[in-house]
Amino acid sequence: MSLSVMREGAAGMSPVNAFTVDVEDYFHVAALSSAVSRESWATRVSRVERNTERILALLADEGVHGTFFVLGWVAERSPTLLRRIADAGHEVACHGYSHELVYRQSPEVFREETLRAKRLIEDAIAQPVLGYRAASFSIIRRSLWALDVLVDLGFEYDSSIFPIRHDRYGIPDASPRPGAVAAPSGRKIVEFPMCAASFAGLKVPVSGGGYFRILPYWLSRLGLQQINGSAARPFVFYMHPWEIDPDQPRVRVGWLSTFRHYTNLHRCEARLTRLLKDFSFAPAVEVLRCGGWLLPAAVAPIARISAT
């Protein structure tokens, strides 16, 4: 691995990893969708700004910059939040518009929604948006057509593929390493996949989110150290603003969704503070460029692409 993506720490040289935030509110998540209709979103009290501001403060305290994948629905209603994120030196990327799972959309609807979200974000920050992450990592084998849409819309990288087996997402045999992948058309886009560690031959997701809250911190740290160490590659960590908000309204859903969404919310902020001290982080686009997976930054205008 090139030294350009390594940073010296207490344990010697280690990879610089991508710290990412999926900027969405608690009522946007797939785990609560059976009880929360999209029609009700506008009537609910939003907590995404206050929670995102808290994350910004935590990152500032540690001198860390990251990537914020913003939901278009949030960008439309809180453009000043996006400007504060960008002004603080973070990368602002796209998380789609409606948080609908990609494989539940047609290519035409996916293209229209993604372009809408990209334009809303670019208009707010006056910068091109280069990165994309699908709701609930829902670019799976049967929705790989979405990669072609992302290429069409001018995205340089995607961070949606999770090389694990899960009931909602995952491509178990996908490469765990960052690098170019082929869309169905044969065209290429850079993928920065989520990560899993291997313990006794068992794949354990350690990229963040619910796994970070549910698993003990020592196990997450051990898995991430394994990826930086024996696997000698950077990892991408993700979280949501609502995960540091134990006082969020409670929604009555089934036991599995309750477990996934609410477990250890009260512990997440303290764990996050430890994580920021234990590992080196930078925005995803910076990690990919320093590693040679993306070309260096160039001065370019915001792309304007037709929705048809």
C-alpha cells in the first residue's frame, strides 16, 4: 500500500480510513418503514439537524474530516445544514432522495430520484457531488443496473456494496477491496465497499451502524484493526445522526426491527469518540484519491444531466 494512504500513529504506520455519515432522520430508516409512512414524514419533528451538528462537533474536537451522504429529502428542507457541513471541510455526497430501496425501484424512477437529490445537494453547496450510497446498501446483484445510472449521472464512486449475506442487502462474494468495478454495460465506476472481518472463518460486519452499536466495542475495534493490519487496506466506517440520539421518539415495530434500531443508542456517542481516537480517518474521496483508485481532483463545473 502506498505511504500516501498511511498515517503514523501510536502503533506505527496504519491506513487512513473513510469516516462517513448517512444523513437521514430516525423516521427515514427501513427498519421503521412498516409503521412510518412516507406521507407522515413532513408531519414529524425533525431531529436530523441537531444530531448532525453534534457529530460535526465531535469530529471538530478530534480534527477529523469525513464524508456526509445526504438524503435528498433532507437537502431539500435543510440546505443550510449542507453548507455548514461543507464549510467545515467535509465532503458532501448523495444518499438518494426518498430512502427507497434501489431494488424496489425501476431504473427510470431511480434515475429521476438520484438526479433530483444530486442537484439539490450541488445547489446547496455549489460543488460537484462525486460519491453515492444507496439506502440500506440496496445495490445488490439484481440491482447492479444502478451502477450504470450512477455513471450516467456523473458519479465517480459508489459506496453501496456490502460483501456479506443479509436479509435486506449484500453481495457475499463481492470484493472487499476498494477499486473499479464493471457496471452491466461494461463501463467502470470505483466502489468503496463496506467491510467485514473474519473470526474463525466467520464473516462479521464491522463497518459501523447497527453492528457498531450491537457488537461490543472491543470486537469492532479488533475487526477494524484486522482490516488495517493483516488485510492492509483502508476500511469505510458509517453511522447515522439518529444513532447518537437515545431520546428520539419510539416507534412500535416488530422485535427484530426494534433490536436493530434501538439497541445501545445511549452508548453510541461514547464509542464513536473512542473510534475517532483509535483510528485515522479522512473523507472517502480523499482516501480513494490517495490510494490511486480515483484520479486527482480537477477543477470542473457541476454537471447538468437530463433526467431523460
